[in-house]
Amino acid sequence: TTPSSLPSAPSPKRRTRRRRNSSAAEPGSARAAYLEKNRKAASKCRNKQKQQQDELVETAREVERKNKVLKAEVELLKSDMRDLVGVVGSHVACPDKRLKIYVDRKAETL
């Protein structure tokens, strides 16, 4: 005989649980109190998450503004440095020893 010709065993039946209807919780019951407490906790959690998200967005904006200001300051300082190097360059022929040492050092770094 082949396995397909044998009668198959009946498949086991699954037990299903009935869902509790949340609207069926009677007011004043322990379940209703639990559900209300859970609703309040979930709402509080969502509000806290939203507040944290808003704070992060505001912090990011502040950091971006500060970064923009600092970049502008860096550009201003670089411009001042170029101007000062130009002034020093115009005095290369001066006999001042300190100036000659500075120009020589700058020439080595460039």
C-alpha cells in the first residue's frame, strides 16, 4: 500500500480565544479602570515624545544658526589675516629684524 492510499488522520482542531470587547467593559469594573489608566499613560507618553521631538528640532535650528554665525566669523578672520599678510608683505624691504624673521617663517610654511 502507498501512503496516499491510507486514510489520513484527522487534523487537530485549534482552540480560538474570543477577544474581549473593550466597549463591553462595564463602567466601574476593574477592566474599565485598567483601560482608562492605560489610555492616560499612552496619551502622556505620546505627549512626552512629541515634546522631546520639538525640543530636538529647536536645538537643531539653534545649532544651525550658531554654525552659520561661526562660519561668517571664520571668513571675516581669514579676510583680516590676508589683509595683514599683505601689509607685512609690503614691508619686506624694511630693515626690522623681527619683520624679516616673520616673513622668512611665513615663506617656509607657504
